[in-house]
Amino acid sequence: MKVLLVEDEVGLADTIRRGLAAEGFTVDVAHDGRRGFLLARENSYDVLVLDLMLPSRNGYEITRDLRSVDVWTPVLILTAKDGEYDETDAFELGADDYLTKPFSFRVLVARLHALVRRGAPARPVVLTAGDLTLDPAAHRVRRGDTEIVLTAREFALLHFLLRHRGEVVSKTQILEAVWDAHVQGDPNVVEVYVGYLRKKIDNPFDRKAIETVRGVGYRLAETG
């Protein structure tokens, strides 16, 4: 099995490389995101292991950009971070697994074997509502031919609304799905972000895709 390891901590990268080689993996190593992206794009690997915080291009960006050029090699993200929102970001951008440092080497090997057995993921379906489209793999949103730039949180909110288009969803449902199932924040933050989304996907195009259902929540019109 052939693995690409992208890790800027040289000592850790060498330890992982030697350990994986002893397990029968063939391992290529890159120490920065730019080199890692080029290797992943130009070569065939069974699985990619990407550190999150890398020079020149981070693990999120590598994953997003690989998916945007139809490279579907399974990706495992390594990171010292442990926040649930970081994990959500990784999966939204097309990662397949996530391991927080410090980690057990045996767990890493088991996760890699599992990803290789699973194979390359299927390309996510592009979500649409009228001329509004969201591509989870490429992390792109368009209204017709116009590309719309969203923050990570706005993207996650629109993704949730599109997956439930035509349905009324409450602020609490949105808060649990887009922020954190255990968040103790004010549900009114949802109203703030819905306002941000409207300014980007509706107002410039004279549309009203996001509807307010008084006393209940919000609904994204199926026709966009």
C-alpha cells in the first residue's frame, strides 16, 4: 500500500515513515503543503495522511483543492487541535478520517487499513435549489454562473439548509447541526448568520430563498 505523508515536523514524519514502512507501507513524505498537494495530484496513492497546520498550504486547503480537481484518494487528517468544529471542517471539505495528536501508532495503522479497504469515496452530490448550487467537494457555492464566497460557518449553514430544502428547521436544530450538539450558545446567533447568508445568496440576486417561518424557524425554498 502506498501512502503520502505530509507533515512539517521532520522528526515526527521520519518516525511515522519508518513505522509505516515496517508495517509494509510504501511511504512518500512531504514537509510542506505545496509539495504535498503536487505529489498527491500527480501520483497515485492508496491513502493520504495530512497534518492540519502546514507551511504554504494547510491540510484543509489541500483536501479541498484535491477534491476540486477530482482526486478522491482517502484522506486522514492529523492535528494537534481537538475542537469538534475543526473535525466538522475537515469532513465538510472532503476528509475521510481525523486523528488528534498525540495518537497511538497502532490506531493510525488500523485507521489507514480501514480507509484503504473502504477505497476512494464517491463524489458527493451537488446540492441544488433552483439556480442555487452547493458543491461539498469543491467547497463552492453558485447562484447561476456567479460564484459566491462564504465563510466556513456560512457554508455549513447553507449546506444544512439545502439538505433539508423545503422543510422547516428550528433554530435549535440548526444550532446543534452547524455549531455543536452540546453548544450552550444563544440560538439567536442563527438569526445573525441567516442574515449574513441572505445578504450573499438572496439580496444581490433579488431572491428570497431563505424563508422565515414565524415562531418555528427557517425554510430554504426548493426552487431557490
